[in-house]
Amino acid sequence: MLDEFNVGLPGGFPDHPHRGFETVTYMLPTSKGHMRHEDFLGNKGELRPGDLQWMTPGKGILHAEMPANEEKAHGLQLWINLPKTKKIMEPRYQEISRDTVPHVWDDAKKVEAIVFAGEVFGQKGPIETEAPVTYIHFLMKQGAVLDYKIPEGHNAFVYTLAGSGKCAEEDVEAHHAIVMEQEGDGVHVTTDDKDGLEFIVISGQPLNEPVVQYGPFVMTSEAEIQQTIRDYQSGVNGFENAPKWTSDIGNRG
């Protein structure tokens, strides 16, 4: 699931739990505002334009994500399912700043790539994924051509952010999603002499496991969902800090 958000105070995402999947929050480089986050393990931080947070809640996280001020924080949040064997792993964060993420420029193709996960133009991203995943931000100049090979066996989609062009022979503009066929060779994107195109390519290897979602919980069976709800309500099995914790940033009172 991918969500494009554009939110400032008093909006935001106050205290809420997660289990069984990963959240990837990317603050777009053009965002005017930024986000703060805080969780019940004592982690705190800020996501500024160009930064990315790859959060693996594993067995349980209770956290808040709120705009720092009234300026609109513009970004993307992706949910990535975890394999059954990793759904109750210990929580962890990977945070990449805009100053440390690899930027690769291909002069011949007139394309820049910001590589968070996966590989392009010989550059690998810094994120360590629990299952094979690609997350790359492409910026194409006018008159550019890109052929990006999707990793074998991956499902993939393209989400456009700005500009216009052609993707898989289809005319695209901003806020357009294209799902790629698994048996296809890759993504073919072109721009004309008048406009560039900015987009995200996301791909992942199918887990081929059952998926059962209930709100912020993603497991493999209804029984696991019910157990997760009991764990959260009782403050056990990963949610020990939940009953007594409230965030500072999520308090709207």
C-alpha cells in the first residue's frame, strides 16, 4: 500500500500501533514542511525533506508521526509485508538523510537516481531489507530515455510525482500509478523536449503467503490478528510499554 500525504498541524498521525509489516516514510525533497516521530521505546527524531525512515515494527511498535508545524509535510508512506518468520522480530529503524543517500547521475540517459534500496547504474542502496525490495526515486530531464530492468521475479509499480512522459507506452502525468507485469523485462520511460518526469519505482519479491489485515496489524491468519489485538490491549508480547505510554508530539490537547 502506498499513500501520498500532504499534511500540516493540526493534522497528523497521533499514537497508533503496528505489527507484522514495515512502514517506509519518504519526505519528498520538495516538501515545505517536515515530520516528527516518537515511539514507546524512547526513539525520537525528525524527517526533513529528502530523508527516509524505514521502520520495521516487527512484534510491536506504538508511535506517533506528526507535522513539525503548520507547513505542509509532503511525502510518501509505503507498507511492506513481512515474511511470516519475521513478523514478530525485534523492532528496528533505518533512517537515511538526504545528505547520505546515494545520488547517481547518468549523463547519456539524462537521468538522476536516488537509491534507497535495490540497485541501479551500478549503485546499491543502503537499506537492508527483510525481503528483496527495490525503492528508487528517478528524476528525468527533457528528452530522456530510461530502461530499468525489474529484478527477476519481482512485482513492481511506478508512481509519478511530477512532470509528464511515457511509461510502458502509456502517457503519464503526476500522481499516476502503473503496475508492471511480473513477466515483463522492465520499465521503459521517455520524456519529450518540453517536460521532465519524476517518479518512484518500487518492486518486491512476492512472499506467496496468506495476508490478513486489521487496521495497523498485518498477519497471516485471523487467529494471529486476534492474538495481536489481545497482546496490544493487554500490553504483552512486544506491547509491554503500550498501556502507560502517550507521546508528547501526538497530544492535541
